[in-house]
Amino acid sequence: MKTIIIEDEEFAARRLENLIKECDPTIEIVAKLQSVKESVVWLKTNTQPDLIFLDIQLEDDLSFSIFEQVKVQSKIIFTTAFDEYAIKAFKHNSIDYLLKPINKDELCNAINKYKNWDKSGNKVIDAEELRKLLNPQQTYRERFMVSVGDKLKSIQVADIAYFFSTAGITFVVMNNKSQYSIDFSLDNLKEMLNPKEFFRVNRQYYIGLKSIDKVVVYPKSRLKLVLNPPTETDLFVSIDKAPEFKQWMDGE
């Protein structure tokens, strides 16, 4: 079986690749792609694989736009942290729909479902299965374990102001100005934090809504953030994230 992984987060792609190999070492992963644009070019210029593992929210657009630009014959297993796209996903040759963080047993079951797809005669998703997918028990981190000297301490997410990364190390800053290092990258945090409460404003900062003291508008719609506790350097929202940030601030 040949497959490709379309996923814009490198860590998530590597983890998925490892899990696929654990489920079935014979599966050949012929490409790992990160964007709609890259995926469309690849699918148009290569023999389409048997199966595609497809994240829904890619770096340049929703992955559904791939189907608007190229006729995809491959079967698809969708992977995403959000369940709102389930119905739309199953209109596109979908075998299954896995919510992140992906569970190994669920992944193996999805692969086996693909292997038995033609044998079983299944052409559409079971209505009861779809209902379950649309009502997952989505949970987010409530606390992190951090090291303080030679001791471990549990900190509550509700007490976190923001996260930042420097020199390859991720730090968490608390509302009371305490600061700790944690064993997760900012990419990892996307799956752990409630997107209504936390937003990644640029490559270095993942901030909590309650930490924002002031938003200053600069020329060309640049946004400078003043946080509490304050950051060591000026903090700006990435230009490409500014529209989404405004929607997030507005509660959309």
C-alpha cells in the first residue's frame, strides 16, 4: 500500500508516520506535504497513492480546496483537531475521520477499514458512526508538570498568561510572573490548549486571552501587543495571522 501524509506541522507529521509504521510496517509513505499548493502540484505530477492521510487545516488553506483543483482518486483518512468539518469531509472518498491527538488504536482501525473497504461493500460512512464523530469528548489540558530545582510542581492552565520559545526551549509565564520551562514545543501546544483561550500570534509566542493588556495598531495594520506580565521585547502579531487574531479577539 502506498500513501502520502498531508500535514503542515512537522512534529505531527513525524508522529503520524511513526504510528502508521507501528500499525503496518509494510505501508510505504511516498511523500509528506505541508500545503494545499504543494499537494495539488504533487497529485497532478505523480501517480496517486492508495490512501491519503489529510489534515484539514493546512498552512495556506483548508485542504478541501485541493479537491477543487485536482480530481483525487485516492481514499482519504482525515486528521484534524476540529470536528466541525466532519460532514464535509465524508463527501470526499473518506474512509475515516480521526481527531487529534491521534490515538494509535483508532488509526490502526482506520487503516484496517481501508483494507476491507471494497470487501465490505461500504461506500458511505455509517450514520451512527458519523454521529459519534460529531460529538467527541474534546478535552484540553488543565495543568502541566514542571521542574523546580530537584522537585516537580503542577501548574494550572487557568493561571498561565502565555508561552514563549527561545533557543529551542519553551517557557510558560504565569499570571503571578513566575516562569518555568516545559517539555513541549509551541506546535505541540496547539492540540493541548483551548483555542478560545489561547492563540499563537507568531513563531515565538502562544498567548492567553486574559494576558492581553493592550493592542496597539501600527501602520500597515501591524499589531503590537502589550501583555501582563510584560514581555522582555516588543511583541507583534505576525502579519499573516493578524486577520485571524482579530476574529479570535472578537470571539468569532
